[in-house]
Amino acid sequence: MRISRACAVYIPASILLFVASPEAESIPRDSLGAPVIRAVWASAPPRLDGILDDPVWMEAVRLDDFYVVDYDRPPSEPTTVFLACDSANLYVAARMGDRYPGQVRMAETKRDGQYTNDDHFAIHFDIQHLHANSYLFIVTPRGTQATTIPDGSPSKVEWQGDWLAAARVDSAGWSVEMVIPMVIFGRPAGPHTIGVAAHRWLPRLQEEMTWPNMGRVRDDTKTGNWEGIVWPVERRRPALMPYIVAERVGGDLSTYAGADIKYTTGSGLTLLATAYPDYRNIESGVLGLDFSYNEQARADNRPFVTEGAAYYPESWIFYSQRIGEMYGGGKLFGQLGRSRVGLLTAYDRNRVVHTAGKWSWQKSDAWNFDQHMAWRHGPADAPHPPGTPMATDHLMFVSIARFTRQVGDREEHYSTQGGFTKTASDTANGYDFEFHWNRHVGNGTHGYALGGRILSNGFIPVEGLLNPADAGQRDITASIEWEKRRERSWFNEVGYWAQLKYSERLNGDLYHKDATLEGWADVTPDVAMALNGKAIDRPPYVDKTLYAWVGWNRRSFGHEGGIEATAGKVKGTDYRFVSAYQNTRIGRQTFLSLSAQGVRHVYPVGHVDRPLGGTDDRYQLIGTAQFDITPEHAVSGRLIEGTRGLNGYATYQQVLRRGYDLFIIVGDPSADTWTRRVALKAVVVL
């Protein structure tokens, strides 16, 4: 690897910096043992070049007491973090020592791409200081950035808020500088304390280093407390993101347009509205062929849904794919002190109004209370999930209380919940009661869990993913797990998980009883495997299956692969399922992926689903290709061939950090079958 010519300046500057900066040992701790960081005001912003020779880093607070919790020891290589701020920005720098800088991994070039196999540094900010949710700002040695918004956000940088970073590799390791505007977080003006943590991933040694040491069972109450940061008074204005699409389907030419508008209040609440959102040009998730008694969940990539997703009910209560193509909708979400609120409503083209809400109150670090609501209103002839009642109105409400305590290396979670459903036709009125307990012991290496629930006959969440057949039962579940991680080349991590479940109908008849045993191991750092055996007595069937999985090239970015297979008896049939995938990266710009699935059911004569018996074979092949012209321009495509037919699409994508995004699409990314279609889409943030 070529070493930067700036090293001659950089290394002496770094040594001087380490000598002059405040020592990490001088950082005080509060009564709970958490570090307390006093805000240091930057005399001038840094020049972003990845070289830590700016005056701000001489003034900044220094953190270097990193720890490797997986191996319970100090790290093999040093890491030092520097923190400062001013009236507008948070400033972060980090120096990652590495005796073998030529082995630093930095393959990813695209923002918010697949950085996890690269060396990277991340700073965590718990902006609300409630020890619950953190923003993550990640940088690789190449300077590639990634952001994790704790509650979900679309990928458009101007929409979620931009921040800057630069990185530099030299003969002693690598370094990074970051400038993060406080306006991103939407906090009220005035002094605030935020939680701070940091981690570094060193793939060469498979080491994750963290500051501070919060234990393997992560205890967020031990994050650093950064005090004295003064949030600026902001002049807030709405952000408008309009789009326009021109398309030709067959011989018909048409255009349509829509827009999203977003406004964040001074108290931190976000209001989001959408009119005629474009979902046709968003790639839909592809469902697998593996058999399930329950409805399979399909990933929902629609921006209106993903932004603020954590503020809304869990998918078994409210499954966002129930919302069809929309005319429009609105959302409100945010944090108000110790309360988190979210409210969503949407009107789709099936003439159905979908409304969901969630209110969470964090009484303390130990106690949390959640209230979930989902309501569906529409004509009786509107489409609805199979097995659910036809009703013009359906309401579901669930209340959950959670308690967590941590004593030494033991962490325990308790939760109880109750809920009800109500329909206008009284066809699905019911109630639910549940309790759950789990414990992790021995620095996270042992775990136990126990749970139970009662669902009345009418407890059917029309808007959720809960199987309607599960209504009218009571069950109890017990499980145990164990894992061990060691510093060695072979089998450095092994573990197992076992579960027993018994469920009966409210009249005492058996619904099902399950026994599952699963084991897994990291055979080498690049190869992992898992085995799973399951037996389910679900009258009138007894299912027995064996599952195996092997994954390879896990540390080789863009070359990962794996294969999984299931065999046994399922729902009275002889069952076989195989799935495999392989990724390939050619240079830094071309990515290829191929996956294949096949499933076979052999039905005996007299089977309820196929009285004459016989064999049902299905297959699915998915090929994906992408060529990155630049980190902001790419061409890509996907081809799906299977029992149901052929589908595919190709796109040109211009996704800019600032400016308008442009897409040219051939085919229909959201369809299940091939569509003769060409579309041009432009998006801009105003």
C-alpha cells in the first residue's frame, strides 16, 4: 500500500498531540461508574484532511481506555478518540494504531454501503441521554461514511442531514476526522448532556474494541456522559422532496408526480406528509420458497414507512405491507422528554384508511411502558388478509410493561402485556395476555427464558402479522442458550440454543407442541456453520425436520456465499428445501450476486391439499449485478426466473450527496412478473 506523503508531517504531529492532550485517566466518573466528559470548546474548526495536526485536537478531550469485551482483555492495537464542540458542530477525531497498515481493509466506496467487513471506527451519540437509542457515525480508512439513525431514515442525505469526514492511512495506522452538525439531531436549544460511546473494528485480528467497557451484555448506563454541550437556536424550515416520473408501459405514455414534506419542531417532533408517493420504482422484497405455517414477512423499503419506523407498533400488531399503493398519508414522531410518540395514517387505493400509533414512556433506566394501537377503516369489499374477518372497522390495542435489571454479570428482563381487538361486526373481538422473562449470566455466555400467553378466540389483528389460526390458545415456552468465544484460529465461537413449547386450545385440545435444538460454530474466521433439529406435533400432522447451513468468505467483502438445506416431514408431506447464494466482486466497481432456491413436497394419496397425491416442485433463481461508475452513479439490474415466470429490471442511478437524484428504469422493480416498461424519475430536496 502506498503511504501518504503527509506522513512526514503527520507522525510528529501525532506524537506531540498525544503528549499535550489531556490524559484519559483524568476523566472523572459518576456514582454509577460512568465516565464524565466536560465539553471542550474548539477555538477553530479542523481542516478536514484526516491529519490530526489542527489546534482543536490539542485542546480536545482524549479517550483511549478501549477494551475487547469478547476476549475480556485490552486491545492488541491502540485507539485514541478526541472530542470537542462549538456553537454549531460536534468534532470527533480518532487515531487507530496498526503495526500492519498495509493490511488495513477498505473495500467499500459507497456511502451507507457494506462497510462491516472493512476496518472502521464508529462514534455513538445517545442524544436524549436515556440509555436507549444511539446515532452511529461510521468511517472507514478510505473515508467512506455510513450513518445509523436509531429510529429509521431514508437514504437521501439532504433529507436526513449531512455530516463530513476525512480519513488517512499512514505508516503507523490510520486516522479520521469528523464534523457533525448539531442541527441533524433536532434538539431544543440550550445546554444538554448526551451519552457517548465508541468502537473500532479490526478485521485482521477479528477484534471489536469499545470505549467505555460496558460488558458483553451491553450496559448502556455505563456510556460516557458528555456534559456542557450547548445546542444552538435553529431557524427551522420545512424540507420539500418532490419527484416526477415519466413512463412508457407497452404503448402508453404517462407522467405522474408527488412529494414528501418534512418539518422538525423546536421540541424535536418530526412531521412528515406524503402525497401520491412513488412506490412502483422501489425494489420490493423477494419472498423465499421455504414452507411456513405463518404469513412470510416481506421487507418494506418505502421511504414513508422506513423513516421513524421504530416509533410505530411491532409488525405482529401493525404490518406496514398491509398499506397498498397510497394516495397520501401523514406521520408524527419524536421524543418528548422520557416519552416517545408516533402516529401514522395513510389512505390507500383500496379506499382503506390505515392508522397506527405508539406511545412509550421510559420511567427510568429499568422501567419502560408501551402503548400500541392499530386501526383499519374501509369498505367491506376491500381486500384483507386471508382468514381475517371482513369488517369496516377493526381496532387493536396492546399495552406492554418492561423491567430490566443488571446485577454484576447477570442481566434480567421481565415483561407483561395485555391487549384487545374490536371489530364493527363483532366478528373478531378478543383479548391477549402475555408474560416473558429472560436472564443472561456469565458475561453473556449463558441465557434462560420463559414465557406464556393466552389468546382468546376473537383476538385477530387484521393489520398485523399474527397468524389468525393462533387465536384461541394458551401456550408456554422455555428456552436455554449458551455460547463461548475464544481467541484461536479454529472454532473460536461455538454455541447452542434449545426450546420447548406447548400450546393448547382453550377447550384443552392440543394445538401444537415443539422441541427445537440448534447449534452453531465459527469454524474459522471465514467459515461458519449451524445445525437445527425440530419436532412439532401439530394435529393432524407431526413435523420432523433437520436443517443445516454453511457460510463462507464472511470476511471477504463482496465474495460471501452460503448454502442451507432442510429435509424431513412437513404438514404430512416429504419435504426438501435447498437455498444457496454467492457474491462476487470484480475490482472495486462491479458486484455480482446469484442465489437459487428449490423446494419439493411429495404428497401422499388422500392429503387434504392434494387428494390424488403427487409431487410439487418449485424453484427460483435471482441474479443481481451492479457497476459503480462513481460512488454516486451506478447501473444495476435484477433478474428473477422461477416457477411463476420471469421478472427483471435494470436501472441507472444518480444518487447525489447534494442535488437532484435521477433514475432511469427498464422494467418494474415492484412487480412479480415481467413488465414492458421504461421510466424516468427525478427527485430533489428543496
